[in-house]
Amino acid sequence: MTERAYHHGNLRAELLRHALEAVDVAGADALSLRQLARDAGVSHGASARHFRDKQALLDAIAIEGFGRLNAAVREAAAAEAPFEERFRAVGLAYVDFAVTHPQILAVMYTAKHDVDASEALRQVSHAGKNDLVAMIIAAQSAGAVRAGDPDELAMIAFASVHGIAALATAGLLGETPMTDAVASVIGFVWTGLAAPA
């Protein structure tokens, strides 16, 4: 490809696509702005107009990653099903993303905590938690989830699901099949959330 292919403003999207693929395969340490420019068939100067440095690129990767993760979780949460089924689907959607894109997930959380993280990244990184809190509030109103601080309940649920995802991606589940471990953790968390019969 040549720079002429990008007159309509899609060079940034093309660079970001190449960057996501590169991180997925080899992680953030292998990411190079010069290599991305070569992969896209443009000069380094052309790519620098969209990403001033590697940190800006990592910020953009994290924003895209959180956007994709949030979309998958929201789709699971929007199903016409009881809250328990929706909660399980949300947990599975999170773990599926984490296991499929562990290197991107690592960039997402590292970039989110960087002192130079953009406001856009801060907002999109909190959207998933906000959605989970809203889901818990709705479930409490419907009598499906026990009373309690929805922020605290969301934090416990997130920590548990993120934890099993981290163990799965690191290969630390031992002989336990990943699907069984994930289902057990999500089921255990739901038991703790569910309103008393």
C-alpha cells in the first residue's frame, strides 16, 4: 500500500489494526511505530501524525480493546433471560475476551493506569464497571440479587471473574479444564449475589 491509499483519513484505523494484530501475536514489547508504518506502506512521518509516540499508540490500543470488551459484555447483558443467565453470560464474555486476547488485555490495564492515560481511555475503561453496577441495581430492584452496596458487589464479581481469567490465560488451572473452572467461579459468585430464597 502507499500513502495515496489514505487520503480519506483511514490511515489511523489501518495503523491501529496492524498494531492490534501485532500485540495479539507478540505483545506490546514487540510493537514498533516504524514497523507499523512499513506494514501499512507509509512513511514513519505519516504514522507519527496519528501517534506521536509508542505510549499514544498503546493508549489507542487500550481504548479499542476496552471498546470491544465492553461491546461483548453489553451484548451478553442485553439478552432476554433471567438475571442469573445474563450474569453468567457476562462473565463468560469477559473470560472469552481475556483468553482470546491476553496480550491486548494486558495493554488495556497497563495503559489505563499510566499517568499519561487519556481522558478517553479513563472513561471507556470505567464503562464496563458502570454497566455491571447498573445490572446489579436492576437485579436488586427485581429481587434477584441480595441487598447491599452495588459498587461493592460489582467489585467482588469483577475481581472473581478477572481472577479466573488471569489464571486461565497464565495456564495456572492445573488439571482443571478451563470451562469447568470458569463455570464454577461464576456460579459461586452468583450464589453469593443471589437474593435469599
